[in-house]
Amino acid sequence: MEPTESPAPEAAVLRLAGAAGLDAAHRGLRIARYRSLLWHWVRRWFAPPHRSMFERLPSVPEKHVAVTFIGHASVLVRYSGAAICVDPMLGGWVGGARRAVEAGLAPADLDDVALILITHLHSDHFHAATLAQLPKSAMLVGPRGVAAAAAQFEFARVLELTPGTDLAFGDITIYAEPVRHGDDQVGGLSYVMRSVAGAPSVYVCGDSGYFSGFADIGARHAPDLACLPIGGFLPLSFRDRHMSPIDALVAFSDLRSRLLLPIHHGAFALSYEKLDEPLRLLRETATAYGLREHLLVMQPGQSQRIGAAAPTSEHVDEPHVDVHITGPFDTAFEGDTEEHSQHALVPQATST
């Protein structure tokens, strides 16, 4: 079945508050889907994954942060002197689903990781085979139950956090925040990373449905970069646990962030939307919502170096970030491969 184009929801619909407004924004969407997920898995068993970029990791000056999209929900966040990996997953399988695109980093690229953040214990986020290859000198942090699950790996230290707690890790403070991912809310976490040196802050959410907690996190932290999941939402009842691209854009607005890096898409077919549908819907909706210049869509293996920029006389009260892209990336539309050495941001759109 060929993908079916559908108009992006109107911005006015996206601005409707509450679950009813978001449900209305999804009503009538036509999304290309797999007729049989099992049959798609079987077909994929005999097709090797596509190659990823495997770029060299960029250097990280002071007051900068470098972010690498490894693939699926895995992100490498590097501050000057600290490498943090969130939900490392380099494996080729999740149950019966074979990986469609290779992970963008190899285990050797993670040799300097000092801190591992686990958002929850599902196997595509807490991946035993990958964790076994990471440095034993690292500290592993996660939600309730992670200490018992990680005991076999013999990391230097394993720490369980609950929403509302924080951890000082050198010059970086890690804030554990809630998610909506099933009935047991304590069983999953998202994280805000903030540097005392003034480097841009980063928020990573591995899995979550949309909920009011994003606005609370935004009010307290307003992270510069938000890494938000956009896949795993079809059938639409899955939105209780997994945000759609529309949900993610509303969460992005609630977070008061400057940049949106979409994650949790394109690697494993774990729900019925086709693998390229989350990005298509994200691009269309972001354009309709006036957020095109805030989107940073990266391929597995690509990195971005972000540094705090000096404010100008215009928008002096707005946070500013300067972005250096180490390779070609797509801000909104498929096929746009223009290289960007710097990305000029406009102020975050304000919902009315």
C-alpha cells in the first residue's frame, strides 16, 4: 500500500488544551500502515539493515554540548569532560522486529561514557547486550528496579531515582522527571541535564504519552534541546503510552524548548504506522504550526554541537543557542540535504 498524503492539522486545532483537543487533532488522519505487522517482521528478517553515517564525534568546547543520535531512542550527550548515554541500544533485534537502519555508533565510540541514563526497563531501552559492552567504570542511573536488573553488568555504581530527585555528576546536574508510560508512573523517567558552566541544557524522554507534566517540566527547566519520541502511536490507543508527532510538538511547546530532536522512530517496526510515517507527519505538522526552524531531524550517527550564544539587543529576554551541525541534516522536508554550519533560531512560537 502506498503512503497516503493527508493535510496537516490546523495550528488552531493544535492549540486546543487538554486531551479532547489533541484527540480532535488526530481525528481523520490518514496514515500509511502495515496491514500485518507480523508479516512485515518476517519480510524484514531476510533484509539487512541500511547503513548509517558513522561520523566522527565532534570536539566539545566549554559552554557547548554535543548530541549524537545513535538511533531508535538512544542519544549520546557530551559536555566538556562528561559523556552521557541515554538508553543505549546497539542491537539488531527487538523481539521479532529486525532493525531497519544500523545503530549510528559502535561500542568503541562509547568507551568514554561515564554516565548511563535508563528511562525504563523495556528491552528496546534497557538492552542487555549493549550494556554488557559499555565501560564498567560508568555509573548507571535509572528508575525503580534498575539496580536488580543491572547487577549482572557490574558497573561501578548503580543508582535508582524517582521523579523529582536529582543527581550531581561533576559539573552536570541530572534531574529525574516523570513520564506517562503505563499505569506505574514511577517505573519510568525522563531526564533534564544542566551544566553549571552555562552550556545548553538537554531534555531526553525515551517513551511517554502526552500529559500535563511536560508543562511543569517546562516551567521549571525550559530545556534548550528536547529529545522527544514520535513513533509507536498506531493504533491511536497506543498514544496512552507513546506520543504521536502531533503530541510531541505540543509537548515541545509545553517544555518551552528551543530545538526539537525527534527520537524513537525509523529503527524498529513496533507498531502499525510505517517506519517513515512519524517523520512525515512531524514535518507537515511542524510547518503548519510555525515550528519548522526549530526542528532538527538527524540520521543515525549524526551529531550536533550546540553552544550558548551571546544575546543581541533584540529578544534580550529570550534564551539563545548557536548550533553547529557536523553533517548534512534535514530540518523539515525529505530530500533537503543542504549542509548547514550554523542554524539561526527564531523565538519559540507562543500558543494563544
